Amino acid sequence: MGYQQAGYRELLAVEWGDNAVKTFKANFPGIPVYHGDISKLGLEECLELSGVKPGELDVLDGSPPCQGFSTSGKRRISDPRNSLFMEFCRLLKGLKPKVFVVENVTGMVKGHMKQVFLDIMKTLRECGYDCVAQVMNAKWYGVPQARQRVIIIGTRKDLKKPPGHPKPTTKPIVASAAIDDLPLDELKMLDPKNEKWNLWKLCSPGNSMASVHPKKHGFDDQVAHPFRPFPTILASGKTYHWEKPGQLSIPMVKRACSFPDDFKLFGKYTTKWARLGNGVPPKLMETVAIHIKDNFLNGANDKRNH
């Protein structure tokens, strides 16, 4: 979505999850999708599906599964999901795009995972790219959510264009301003018999329920603050409204994540929430995509290939 809003033309999507594929096809009809394991996608098939030759692609963007790096998980260096980064590198070396983008959680640059991060940067450079990483907070790029992500941008060495990141573009948008026209009767209300109902009453807006009962509830159970950006929307879906004891409605989560109101989602409430929580906020990626177009792709106004 972010690249489309920046004027790019997407040539191929690669996705494993059934619900994610259904969601993608409904919102981006006509764009080819490889529905399956990326390790089974050969270079020749990738080139054929995307209709490009090595070196022609403008941008290759990937978000290798981040659970192995996430601070909300166990953060095991040996987590097999971390190895999927190598599949991205395999296609990077074969496609030889002018620019690549890798998005991941900040956990990959913290603590004992720093060595993994350094290995990742070394491997990307060995693929023939100059690359830099930066922690970007979505709240500075038109997203009403405080969401930090590591964005790695790389430029092919022969282009001789040192990579960099966009500077903040907007002031933070507070939660109440983002959803003030949406009805509260669509909140997923807590049952008064549920212990979280009492925790919500005791929890001040802008804090986690762990501040009330740290032994039973993690920091992912949060009550939004009306005059701050939303807290990070996690796939587990535990962000509550400040006025009533209920989880945000799906239309509210779309706003919090900067997805259009008419973005199509499928499945039950938790599935829709997870789709948004796992996504990269479009407004953040639109800013990155425009920055790439203006600085590394000669600033052309025509639709770039992605």
C-alpha cells in the first residue's frame, strides 16, 4: 500500500499465509502473488513472474519473519525463522535490484541479537550493496501510532549513491484526532465478569495493565491515551479505548495503522487485527518509498517497479 501511494508499480508479491494472500488479492487485484514458501521460489520463476531481467528491478522490499528477533518473544539466535533472511539475500543476489529495503523489529539491534544484526549487515554488503540501518518511529511519518521499526536501505554499489533515510515529515497525530468520528459502539467490550474489566478501570490511559497487576498481565495489554499517538498495535490485539472498557474496533485499528478505511480484511476479529498488527504502516513505507524514488532512482515521476 505504501509503495502504491508513492506511485510505484508492484510486479510480484511473495506470501506464505492464506489469509494474507486473500487480503492482498482483494486489495491489489491484478498483481501476481507467489502463494507459498519463499525457499521454494527459484530465481528463474521469480524473474518470469515479475517480468524483469537481473538488474532491471528498482526496489526489492522484504520483511523476513521477525518473531525470532522480537523483544516480546524469546529472542533465540537459533530461531529457524531468522534464517529466512537468507532467502531474501538469495533473491537479492539474483534479481540485482537498484535498491532494497528490509524492515524488522528493534529487537534485532538489542542485547545479544546485535551480533545477528551485524552478520545481517555484513551479508547484505557482500551481496553487492552499500547499506545503512536506522530505527524509525512511525509517529513522525503520518502514522498515529508510536511504532519503532528497523529500516535497512541498500543501494547497489555500481550506482554510487550512498543510502540514507528520510527525515521526520509530520508532527505526531494523537489517538483522539485519528478516530474522533468513529462510533464507540463497535468496540469489542470486556465482560464485567472478566478481571481485565477491573484492571481497565484502575489503569490510567497511556499505561499498560501490567502497571496495575504486573504478575498477571504483560505490557501488551495497553489503554490508549487520547492525546498521544496510539501505542504499538501488536498482532495479539490488546489495545483498549480510554473512554470505555473495550478493545479498539477494526476501523479504529485501520486508522491507528494508517490503512485506508476501505481496506478489505477477512476472517474473525482477531484475524483482522493480526493482519493489521503484523503489517508495516503504509504511511511510513510511503515516506521511505518517496525518499528512495527522489534520491536513488533519479527522482523520476513515472511509476517505479517494485
